[in-house]
Amino acid sequence: MKPNEVFYYADEFNISWHPTLRAMWSPKGQQVMIPTPGQPKKHYGIGGVNYHTGQTVVLIR
């Protein structure tokens, strides 16, 4: 690798403020209510880490 070349590890991600649905215990015949926002906002991004320096770069849209 040449001295001026850069190598990044990168991955994409999404951020959502909506709770994840999961199984949970509740008394028989009663449903657990979990408060949620009306319209959850979602944001998408990509991040990378410079292999040599550890510097990180994140772009969110």
C-alpha cells in the first residue's frame, strides 16, 4: 500500500425512535401497553473507520 492511500472499514445503519416489538410477560388476559410516538422518525447513515489512524467518519441523512 502506498503512503498516501487510505483504507476504511465501513457499514450502513439506521436510527429509529420506535420501540422494538418483543415478547414479554403479563398477567393472563391483560395486554401490556407500550407508549410509542405517532410517526417515528428514521434516519439513515454510513460510517467508516480509517484502518491506519482510527479516525472515524459518519454521514447521516
